[in-house]
Amino acid sequence: MNKTVSIKFFRLAICLLFAYYITACEKNGNVAPGLSVEVDEINTYPGDEVTVAGMASAINGIRTIEITCANWNISKVYDLVGQKPKVFNYTYRLEVPTDIGNQFSETLVISITDVDNNVTRKEIPIKFLPDSKAPVFTAKPPTPIPVNFDVTTGEGSYLLNITAEDDRELSNLTIEIPGIGFEKEIAMSGKVQSITENIVFLTVGTFQGIVTAEDKTGNKGILNIEFVVIPTEDEDPINDYAQMYVINTDESPVEYILGYYKYMTRTDAYKYSAKFYAPKNNTKIAFVSTQSITGDYFGVSPYVSTKLMNKNGYVQPIVIAQKGYYTVEIDIHNKLYSITAYSPNAPSYTGAVNITGVGFSFADWTMSPDMTPMDNNYRYTVDVGVVLDITQTITFCFTNASWAPQWKPDGNGGAPTSVIQLTGWSERNSGGNFEDYFQGPGNYTFSFDFETMWATVSAKH
């Protein structure tokens, strides 16, 4: 913790102060140097650092500035006799001793001496600031924690990694798991420390754990964790895929012409990320490595909702409790995922949005009816008719009556293919439009999301 004791003068105050000095000197010949302190006392604790900053002034020039605290062996002297400034700003870092106990009461003395040996002193009380903040855990595992139990060896183990942090100094950390008779206290020091502890389970089951971090004052931070120990689950092999897709398992890919498989960017080895819109409360999602739900399929263990794994037909979807926008990140190697809600910035475009192209119930390259804005203008939707049969190519992009701006597909969406490989949509007035076969004549629902830059097309039944 860093505190600043500021000694400040505004320009007007300085001018008034000098005017006073000039008048006083005319009347009295000498006047004591000027010193103003903004705070009345310093509240601190052993081992802390306090920055003392200030300003002094003297009409005839400053000789020295001294900062002292005898009991703490603090003595700082600014020797200014060679400069004799009339105004001087100073900064001093006061290091509070570590061995002074918790009940001290001291005085910091600031003395200003001018060239005429006039002195001004200011005494600032230094008082102990009690420690009321408990340690916090800055790194911890998601809970419940899955533990694989090897039925051959009759045990399962988990390497617990935890980081505790305190604003002053840590004392110890205790791990307790009553259900297996585990208890261990680990000495700690400093403000931040990480521990790694291997915990062995000799039976399957669910076990509650308590991790307690204590500081030197006795303040305690508590972390409740849960271990779910289950027989080792059979999982399918994984690869470091070029991309992955997040899907809404409440819906079916059969209903979609476009957009069911939401593209996820590979951010590192085995790690993927995407923006995702949950259209309702309790939206269920899963992850696939190709645009198919019959291959590698990632969800969570039926036993542990925090364990991400690849086992088509076995895993369960992840449930997003609230409707809205999320950043979805997965690490398929370490079997981890995170789903973080966020509030989008204001939409960059709020005007009319239309579909134009070839193969619709409206004339080629004219405009569809205006799409309906939804969710504060982040998403737009419209139902339109398609007149071409299943062997004919539909072409379209999103725009408006002025043809500016236009939104077109990124990736392989510029010609009919067996699998459209789109990575997103972007605003541009040139380049290919989307082209593909639909399911024949009929009504289709088009949607476009300006926050995730993603479009969907589904058959309307």
C-alpha cells in the first residue's frame, strides 16, 4: 500500500503567500518560511511504504528541508544552500520499520530553514492502522473438481494449485477434507504465495474441502471446494483442431441452411474462443470439431459439470442460465471451459437492414422488407420467400436501400460447396456474396447479429 502526504499550493495561493511575505518583510524585515500540510496524520503499519511529498517556500530562499522521526532512525536532509530556491517541491519515501509492533504512535517532523535561519516546523502524527482485510485467493480451481479414480490401483489423486494474497503479510494456509481425514497446514510468508499439494482419494464419492488462508494479524480468507471422485471415464482421443464450433443443442442442424455451427477461433494449442449469443434462459451448448454432430463432440461429464470431455453420446450439454451475450473459451487438453457474460458496446450501425440477391420472392437485386431489430438493435431478423428449387444457387448479402454499407461472408461462402466454411461476416462493399443451395422453394428466416458478426438461415415450418 502506498500513501501520499501531499503538500500543495495552487498558483493563487502561492501568489498570495508571496504577497504576504513581501508585506511582512517590509514591516518586520524577516518572516518564517511557508509550509502547508494537507493531512493531519499518517495511518500506516509495519513494513508499509509512505510517500511524503510537499512544497516549501521562503521569500529570501530556502537553506534546508529536514524530515525526521528519531525513534525510527529517519533523517532526511535536503541541502539547498547552493541553490537557495524560493519554492521547492520534495518527495520522500518513508519505509515503516517491520519490528515496531502494532501499537506505535510516533511523530514525523518536517523542518524548513531559510537563508536567514528562520525555521518553520510541522509535526505529523503517525498512528497504527489496524489490519482488517482477510487474504484472498487469486488462483484457484473451478469447483466441483473432477478426480479420476483408477479401479485397478484403488486410488485417485488431484494436484491442488492455489495462490493466496494479502495486503500485508501471509502467515499460513490450511487444507481440510474431513471426508478422507486430510488436514495439512502450510507456512506462508510475504504478500503472495502459491502452493501445490497432491491429494490422494482411496474411494469414490463427493468430498467437501475447506482451504483457509490466514495473515499475520489473524484475518482469515476461506475457500470452499468440492471434489467429485468417480471411476475413470472413457473418452475419445482429441486433436489440436484448426477450429472448433459451438452449437445450441436445443436446436437441430437439420433446420438450418446456414449458421448453426458457430465458428470458434483457435487461440493457442487446443484452445478456442468465440462470442456467442444465448437466445433464452437455460440455453444448452456443446462443441464439435467439424460441422457435424456425428464426430468428435465435447460436453461435460454427467458426474462433474466442470469437466469438459470428448465422448459423443455420453457427455451432457453446458447450461447457460441467462439469455445474453457471452465469451466462450475452451481448453480441450486440460478439460476446462469458461463462459463469461458481457454487455456489448452500443451498436455501430442502427439503420435499416435488408437482404438482396438472387432467388427470392422479390425481384433479383432489389431489397427485402426491412429486417426487424431485436435486442437493442444488436440482432435483426426477417422472413422471406425463396423461389428457386434445390438445384439452383441462392445468392445474397445484407445491406440497405442505399447499398451502403454491405455485409458479406468471410471464409468459404462464395460458391456452392458441400460444407460452407464461414468464419464470420464483415462490412465491405466488394468481394463475394454468399452462394449456396437451399432446400427448395418456401419461407426462410434470416438473422444477422452485429455483435457476434454472425448470420443464420433456417427453414420456416
